[in-house]
Amino acid sequence: MLRSPYDRPILRLAIPALGALAAEPLYVLVDTAIVGHLGAVQLAALGLASAVLSGIYGVFNFLAYGTTAQVARADGAGDRAGADTIGVQSQWLALLLGAALLLAVATLAEPFAAAMGAEGATADGAVTYMRIAALGLPFAVIALAGQGYLRGISDLRSPLLVLLAGNALNVVLELLFVYGFHWGLRGSAWGTVLAQGVMGAAFLRLCLRGRSLRPDRRRMLALLRIGRHIFVRTASLLATFVVAGALVTRSGTAPLGAHQIAFQLWIFLALVLDAIAIAGQVLVGRALGAGDGMTAYNAAVRMIALATAIGAAAAAVLLGAEPLVAAAFTDVEAVREQLGTVWPLFALMQPLAGAVFALDGILIGAGDTRYLMWAMVAAAGVFGLVDVLVVVFDWGLVGVWCGLIAFLAARLATLAPRFRSRRWVVLGAL
């Protein structure tokens, strides 16, 4: 691929963003590895609690994305004081939302566990873990808002360092509490809470140092307005994934195992594409804030090309690596057979995913979140229609993955025309 003058700034932002994005799944993997040696019940309880908490955390990503868009536009317009003010207000908003989340999860832990189908010791363990882990939610939400502000001022190095340090601290604390103090599952939860507290404090220091801490209702409402759109967008996305998993569960154990392998690999590959999307948020937002619509558009075109090329390269590798990957993840022949039926679909959807993820980041950076919200709802509706056919005609695992491809195709069909129209090229601060 021919070089572009936009490659260096894109990579300068995307590489540290990739490291920061990898921190969250690494967090969960560490918890799983440590608790996994305690027993099957403890591991099942952690899995159930993590599913609930990760879903909540994912939905509240709007704090990071909405803050990045507004801060980048203000900073690009030369209004660094305004960008700093937005950063402070995002922390106030995070504190309020985090406190509400703490109360909600602590109060509703038992209904959450019951809704997930847990019973007996597994349900008790999940409830205990969620109630302790709820104490860390305000700090986790503060960290999300802090990442959004720092990304907006093009500082992606600081979030990476804070998240790496937090992950290292989490490992030390969990090993100490779980095996040193023999606190079991409770020790894992307390280790996570303390590590999140330290990370939250670090982000507060980075975002609030030397700045006015006065609450600004107008700024917070502006963040909520954009956040509302991204909230619905993200909730629709997560609902699609949950429904996909539920449909595969109806097909039996082997299809469910194959789906878990393919889906988790897809999520892992999405980290790379999301890193480019974050670069898109920052570069597009700053260029539009500076009144340079041409740079915003040209940089966006390059990001779409890069993300699509990365997806195509991943597809080529995956198509040849299916036997090795299957052997690495499972020894069960039935699961391998099921994985083989969806592997070409999983591999060939990667270029499509690359283009969609890049467009998503570009339009978030432009503040075109209302359109994104309705586009995602429409794509989720397309997935729902395919799922009806999956149930009626009993298409099983292959049908579900065809539905996921239809979901991505619908997103491309709605986002690409919007991008070409340039209606998102609105100059100046938001």
C-alpha cells in the first residue's frame, strides 16, 4: 500500500491506544487464571459476575467516546481551556454515574445472578463478587472519562502507563489476597477494587491538576446528550451479541463451544481495528475543531483504507490457520467440526469489520452520534430479522454467523453513504 502523510499520526495514536484497549481483557484473563485454580464453582461464579460487570462497563464507554469527541474539537479549535473544562465536567459526571452504578449493582446483585440462571453456590459466589466489585465501579467509570479527556488532547501514552501499572498491581494484590491471605473469590474481588481505586486516583490527578473544579451543569448536559446517543448505540451492539450467544446455546454444547472460540477471537482482533477507530476520533475531531474539513476527510479516507487492509490481511492468515487455531483451543472433535463450518465466514468478515469500525470512530470523532445511534439500531434490526429465520429454519451456528455478517453489512450500508455525503464535516468546536 502506498504511503500517506497521515500514516505517522494515525500510528502514533493507534499503537498506544491498542495497548490501552488490551488492558481490559487482560484484566479479566488474570482474574480467570487466578480464580480458576480455586475450583469449578468459583470459576463459574467469576464468569457470571464478570459477564454482568463487563456488560455494564461496556455500555458506559460512552463517557470515554463522548469526552474524546468534545475535547478534541475544542483543543483543535485552539480552546485548551475549554477542553480542560470538558475534562473536569466528565469527571464530575463519572463520579455521579459511578455512585449510581455502585448502588444499583450492590442492590440488584441477586436478581442479576438469578437472571443469568445461576443457582446454589455459584449464585452465592457471583453475588458476593458483584457486591464487592461494585465498590470499584466509580473508579472504573472515572478512568473511562479520564481516558476520553487524555485521548482528546492527543495524550494516549499516559492512559497506557496508568492501565499497565493498574494491571500489574491487580496481579500482585490478587495473588496476595487469594493465595497469601486465603480469601478465595473475595480476595480476587478486593484486589480488583483496590487496583481500580489506584487507577481512578491516577486519572483524577492527570485530569484535574491545576484546573478549576467548579461543576458546570451546561457542559455535563452536553456530554450526556452525546453520551445518550452512544449509550443506545453500544447497548444495541451488546444486545446483538447477547442474542447471538443465546441462539447458539439452543443448538447444543459443541456449537456453543465453537461459537465461543470464534467470537472471542473476533473480539481480540477488534482491538486492533478499535485502535484505528480511536485514532479516527482524535484526528477527525481535532481537524474539524481547527476548521480544516479537507484534512479531516482525507485522514478519514486513509484510516478506512488501513483498517480494511488490516482486516484483509487478518482474513488471509485466518483462512490458512484454522487447523492450528482449532487444535490450540480444543481437543473435542465435535467442537472442531462446528468451528470448521463457520471459520470461512469468521475469516472473510474481517475486511468488512475493518471498514465499519473505522467509519464508526470517524463519525464519533465528528460528533455525528445521533446518526450513529439510529444506524446501529437499524443494523440490530436486520440482525433480528435474520435471527427469526435462524429459529424458523433451524440454521444453527452457521445461521447466527450469517446474521452477524448481515449486521456488519447493514452498518456499512448506513455508514458509508453518510461518510461520502460529508454531512458530518461540521467545523468548529461542538
